[in-house]
Amino acid sequence: MFRAFANAFKIPDLRGKILFTLGIIAVYRLGSVIPIPGVDYAVLNNILDQAEASGVAQLLNLFSGGALTQLAVFALGIMPYITASIIMQLLAVVIPKLEEWQKEGATGTARITQITRYVTVVLAVLQSTGLIVLIQSGQLFGNAGIDTSALIPDDSVPKRALMILTLTAGTAFIMWLGELITQRGIGNGMSIIIFAAIIAALPGQFSAIYQQSLPLFIAFVIVGLILIVGVVYVEQGQRRIPVQYAKRQVGRRQYGGQQTYIPLKVNQSGVIPIIFASSLLYLPTLAASIVNNDAVTNFTDKYFASGAHPVYIITYLALTIFFAFFYTAITFNPIDVADNMKKYGGFIPGIRPGRPTAEYLDRVLTRITLPGSLYLGALAILPLVVLSFGDALFPLGGATLLIVVGVGLETMKQLESQLMQRHYEGFIRG
């Protein structure tokens, strides 16, 4: 592996891509510590000490790399863009025009990407406004008993507008940085930025666990390593459906005759079901704050305020399993795949083209998605189960572990392909 890294830096253009990516990550981390105007940071430091003692700050730091609790320029992180991308994928199922653009290739993808940027800015404005309201109402850290209303001494409208504008501009800048990495660096830019944010937060979380209990720290490290190996194994798992293409004569040339396969991954939906489920579980708390009814508030505080309650954990597990099937169904259409295969003379050996092929693919995909959804659900509730039995939040669980491992694997594959193209020995020896 070390030789492979050395080989990567021997290639000028590949070395430039790696250094460019590292430079963009450095810029992103710098923006995660630059404060937004209007915040009293003497008060913030005192509040952060209380939040870290209660463990609430660890949850808020997941996708922002510590920028949210520091109220930095990049406090919103890349989450508005992720939410906008998910919304566009869901709308493509119900809006024929978006579905038509998806099938147009690069031109249609460019149009969808442009709309996603606009939606990202709108969501960033809404989320930044909500963040300022939460701070001024003293509820930034939920029901942890930490009052944050003194963080913003000047609550005038111009000051609020400046803070909202700064946070929105920070999100737009992060989106631009991610696109730069995709175009000129290594890997998918948005994924790399999320990866950098999570990795930046992990040392602080493990340090807090180490200070709390050395045996617990050792246990978490061992369990984390085992989980990483398991997640790599499952994420690489796939069912390969063989596809044979018939020979076709076009003029004097003969096409087809080759054999390929359709890879169906065990975890076809990725980390999206966990994000969907966690977003829905926030709705009861949001509804309680809007309705302002004692019965609703008491119910929400009892079952949904803390992730350690069994009702919350079971609901989280059920929603994750449901969304794993739901998202797989909207992203992989067996009918379209079967029609394209039939159009180009492809068939699955032993299966008739057309509707029987679509039914076969749907049956195989359903059987694969079942263990994949259970795997996602187990990862999602793991930190909550640990929290319910002990007073510590397990850092490597749910979306964190999936993103770290998934982005690491994809980036490694890109470096591997670049090295193999230049006849260098890669990371994986044959």
C-alpha cells in the first residue's frame, strides 16, 4: 500500500489532483472555524463546555465537523445540498419532465444539477433562519437544559439578516468547493467534504470517551475495527446477474455476442434510508414546538426527545428498513432495465426477454434488499442502543460509518484505476 502511495506521487498529474484535493479540504476546515458575525463567543465557550459534558454536541457535529457548535461560517455544512439532491431524486419519480431530463444524458444532468443548486440555496436560507431562531429561543441543544439565548446580544433585524446571509453563503461556497474537487481532484467532491467533516469530528469524540472511561474507549475501538471490516465486506457484496447479448449483423460488421452482468448490490440504497428515517423522527419534536399542547409535548418528551427510549429505537429501525425498500424501488426500475436489454438484444440465460426478465430482476432485488435493509437498520440503531445501556455515544455507527467506509472505498478505487492505467502497481495486488 505504501508503495502504491509513493507511485501515485510519482505521476505529475495524479500528484496534482491529490494535492489540489487536500488544499480544498484545508480551505473547508478553515471555514469551519471562522465565526459568523453577531455571536458572543465568550458565552459560546461556556455553553460548549456544558454541551460536551452532556454529550449533545457530539450529535450536532456529525456532518459539520464541529462547525455547527462553533457557529462558524460553514455551520450548515453540506446538508442543504444533500437534502436538495434527495428531493430532486424523489421529484424525478413523479414529474415526467425531470425523468425525461435524466434520460437525456449530460445535457439533462446539467439542468437537474442547476435546479439542485437553486434548491440548495433556498434550503440554506430556511435552515439558517431556523438555526438563528433556535439560538434566540434558547433551544439550540434541544431539551438538554442549556440556554443559548444569550449567544446573540443584538437581535435586530439587520443583524439577523447578516447572519442568515453569511450561513447561506457558506453553504454555497462549500457546494462550489465540492464541484471543484469533482472536476479537478480525486473522488466525488461532495462525498469528500462530508468525509473530511466526519473524520475531523471523530478525534474529539473518541477523546471524550477516553477521558470518561479507558475500558470503554478500548471496547469502542475494538468494536469499531470489527464494524469497519464488516461494513467493507457488505458494501462490496453484490449479486451479478449474467446477461448475454445476441450477435447482430449491421452491414459488413457484426455486433454483440459478448457476455456481461448486472451488479445488484446488497446495500443498493446507500446511506439515504438512515437520513430519511432520522429526518422523519425529528418531526414529532417540531410538531410539539408548533402545536404548543401539554399532552403532545409530554408525549414527545417521553418517547422522542431522547434517542435512548425503546420506542424511538424501534421506530428508527422500522423506518430505516422501510426506506431501504422504498429508495431501492425508485432508483432501480426492473421494467426499464428489461426493456433496454430487449432493445439491444440482451437476455438473461434461462429467462425470456421482456416481462419475465423484469419479474425476475424484481424478485432477486427484493431478496437482496431484505438483508441489506436489516444491515442498515442495525447500523442505524447501534449508537442509540449503546446510549440506552451506557452514558456514552458510539461515534462509529449509522451514517458516520457508512460514509467513511463508502467514500474511502470509492476514492481508493479511483486511485487504483489511475495507477493501473499508467502500469503502476495498485493498492490491491492480483
